[in-house]
Amino acid sequence: MTGGDTGLSDLLASVRGCRLCADHLPLGPRPVVRMRETARLLIIGQAPGTRVHESGVPWDDRSGERLRDWLCLDPAAFYDESRVAIMPMGFCYPGRDAKGGDKPPRPECAPAWHDALRAHLPDVALTLLVGAYAQKRYLGGRDSMTARVRDFRRHLAAGFLPLPHPSWRTTHWQKRNPWFDTEVLPELRARVAALL
């Protein structure tokens, strides 16, 4: 293990022991993050759901199945930490929203941990921004999620590729935006294949 790996291991241990927002988490803290210094692809999602909270494995749900389909990656490749780093905007399950669905990611995580973790990923050539929360943090502006994804080529120059969240709700969005299947997915799959 190199000195950099040791630094990342220590940082990940700190992240996994984080209790910054413990008082706001209905199921308690269980930070979910995976990475090694050699990763070439970084996936920044939203926050774990209840199934991921229980398993401790990111994207261990139907959304993960859909995301892996979009990427054309089998689980073995997707979960290879030496090639794929995974961190959400909020590392712990945030609870249910009264209106249905999960609450937004806790706002403490990304400012506390993202920059430090990304500093340990020198080989990342592409960062997938999955969902509006990741896109707002890393792309800024007032564009809608749809506008950011539609304008994906502009963001590629900075190493980012915005994607919608791959939940069941995205099925209708995909039907209304057929360019996602014909333009975004082929580019996404080609870049991922070239990296991994």
C-alpha cells in the first residue's frame, strides 16, 4: 500500500465514522462510500435509500440496476473500487419525506468530505453527476436537470457528465426525452468502456 493509499484509507475511516448529522438521521449514521486511489470513474449520486443503508453497498437496489444498464457494466466491474469510485452527496440515508420519496441528501456531507476525497483520486477522468443535487453542487447555475443533461457535451470538457437519477420515476422522463437514449447513453457507454 502506498502512502497515498494509506492517506485515503485513513480518510475513508474518518468518513465512515462521521456523526456530523446523526441527530437528523432516522436510521442512524451509516456512511456509504467506496473508492481506491486508482479509480478512473467517479460516480456522485444522491444519498442511500433504505436498502443501501441496510446492505452498506452503494446502488444495491433497482436504481443501481438501471444505472449499471446505462453504463453497460456488470456488478463485478461496477463494484471494482480500483476502477470505479462511488460517493453520494449525502453519505447516509436521510429519511422519508412527508410527500413521499426520500428526503434530500443531508447538506453537511459534501462540504465536509467531497473535496478531501476527490483530492485522493488523481486518475479520475470522468465524473458522473447523477441527479440534480450533484449537478447543482458541481455545475452550479440555474439550469434544470433536464437542461444540464441535454447539454452534456459542454460539461464533458470539465470532466463531468450529468445524468438523471435512475429511479423508476425516470422511466417517464426518458420517454419524454428520447435524445437521452440516442445521444447521451451511447456517449456515456463509449467513454466508460474506454476508461475501464
